[in-house]
Amino acid sequence: MRHLPRGISPGRPGAAGLWGLVVLAAGSLAAGLVLFPARQLPVRAELQTAADAAALAAAAELAAGADAATARDTGLWYAAANGEAADVRVGPDRVRVTAARAAARAGATAVVDRSFGGLRPTPGVAAPLVPLAVPAAEWERAEDEGTDATVRLAALVPLRLGGDFGRQFAAGTTAADLEAFGGQFVPPLTAPVATDVSRWDVRAAVGALTGPRVWPLAGRPTGDSVRVPRLVAARVVAVGPAAVTLRPCVVVTAAAVAGGAAGPYLVRVRLTD
């Protein structure tokens, strides 16, 4: 397995994107703050809501490369947003939160799982997969050198993943988009090339992209298809007339699944109790 380039060292703030986890944490908050405005939940249930949301949010910070103090502060903020005091304990890839009110207590533990190789969108949560493949040789050269990858726009390979090219760039890829792949995208695999997408379409889509995304790598296209050996993650840091610069990062997403060519770029956070 290749090591992460120097550009995504664990302590670097903003090194990752949180896809799906924000939905989970925000959903937990909504359960406590929005869905029950007229009546109080039993105290234990309210405490559990606060503990779950705080643990997930703090673990997501760890997964994104934050230090333990930042992760702890995030957990405390989420607990306070639910109106609860909490004890937040942070370890390597693990967060334990205990929320308490008088004699009532509730706890939650969230862990960071790493080294996934594929994506499976879930209902209501798209996968952060862009339908544009990066030449494997150019990416791996930069990966070995620990630098950003500068890739010619003409060398990027548009993929036909079943949905609208522009929408997938803006909002991610859904399970319906990936129906031809069984509702998931787990390399190594062969994908169809979108031959009707022009270089100008590619430049416009890449130029409008914000935040980190998951990118397929590609070999040399053969006719109307291309071999995808694995997935990587990067954010766009510059777009020129003829080239784009991609900075490697980590993407935290509930859509990450095991299998295929696992690597360090996809991370998932989950509750264990």
C-alpha cells in the first residue's frame, strides 16, 4: 500500500471532507432540537441523543486529521447544542462521550475505521464520487514524491456513471447512478467513457468544484471503456487553461465500503454502542 503524501499529514487542519457524517450528527441534533418542540423526551433518551451526536462529531474531527483537543472541543460543543453537559475522552481513532443530568447518564463510543476501497451510496446520502478519472501514472508519480498532482485537463477521462455529469460533480453520485455497477463503485473495475463530454465541459465542472472529492484513477482508455484500478481523494487547488492541480486529502464518508483496492483515502466513523 502506498503511503499518504506529505500534503495530508494527520495533523493538518482541513485535510478531509465529511460526507454523510454531518448528516448523521445533524440528524441526531434534529431529534433533540426540532422534532420534539412541544414535549420532552424521557431524560435518558435526550442524554443518548446528545452523547451519540457528540461522539460522532468528535470522531469525525479525528478522522479528518484534527488533534485530540480539537476533537474534544467539538464533542463538547455538540453536547452543549443538545443542552447537555458531557465528559469527552479522546483516544487514537476512538471517542467516548458520557452525558449526565442529575442521576441519569448515557454513553456513546464512536470509532474511526480506515482503509476502504469502494463507495456504496445510501438512501438520502450520495457518495462524494466525481465522474472523472485521473490518469494513474500522473497521480502515482505525485503520490510517490509527496506533492500535489498537476494533471492535464485533456488527460482526464469523463466516466458515464448513469447520471447527469454536472449534477454528480455538484451533489455527488447516487445509488441510482451506479445501478450498472450494482449500486456501488468498488474498483478494480471497467467503466464506460462519456465520449460526449468535451474538454470545456470538464474544465467548467472542475472549476466549479468545491471541497474534497473521491476520484477514480484510470489506465489508458480502450475504445469506449477504461480500467479503474482504485480510488483516491483530492481537492482542487488550482485550475488553469490546460491543467488542474489536485491536492491529496482524506474523505470521511458513510458511503465507504470495504473491498477492492483498499487505501488510506476513504474513512468512515460509526457508533459502537
